[in-house]
Amino acid sequence: MKVKKWGELTLVQKIIGSVGTVFLLLILLGIFLPGEAPQSEESTESIQVDETNKKYDLKGRAISEELKVGVENQNDFDWNDCRITLNDDYHYEMDLPIQAGGTYDWGYAAFTKDNGEKFNPSTHEAKRIFVYCKDPNGDFISGMWEW
């Protein structure tokens, strides 16, 4: 194959060669020159969060006094269907929710064993309280405090 000099090429061949060269240069520039990252558009749409699968933790504080014990609900939701257990075997079932931010206390006599025996602070020491309640999803959550 004989290579022609520039002066031997026809006008059409010169145009095609020039366009091809420019095209090749543009491709090389696009490959090797850093470009700007595409700008992401910010959305102003509100996002709906599905709370039904959210997991909750019971946050609170226990109170122990001479004649009563109690708990403070430090969550931003009510604790429902609560069972309060004192020293592992004395129980109290709550009929009402323990409201968010609320503090509830009970006299020791409110706590009974399964056999009906009431907690007696004269013969027993309150050592721990266990709270077992339902969260907003209806799932049980719990907390335990010791004194």
C-alpha cells in the first residue's frame, strides 16, 4: 500500500482525514481530562417513614423509697399492658398505660406472688424492678433496674 503525501490527496480525502483527527482528539480529551462529577438534584419531597417496623427501647428510671417503688417513663411514647416485677417473683399488672414522661409508684403491698403472698418491706428488701410493656407497635420491650 502506497502512502500518499498531503498534497496528493483529494479535497474529500483531506476533509475526511481532518474530521477524523478532530474526532479522535475529542475522544482522547474526554478520556484523559478530569471532568466535573454530575450534580445531584436535591429533592424537596417529604419522605414518609414506615414506623411499623421501628424497634423501640425502654428508657426509664427506677425509684425505691421506704414505703413504695416506682418507675419513670423517659420515652416519648406510652408503655402499655405493663407487668411490673419486684425481686423476680412479686408482680403487679398495670390496667392503665405508663404515660410518656410520667412517673408512677406503687405501695409494696400492690406486689404479690403467684400464690397471693404480698411483698412485705419489713421482711424483704426491694433489690430490683423489672418492667415488661408493649411499645407503639404492640411488641414487648423491657427494662430492669437494681438498687
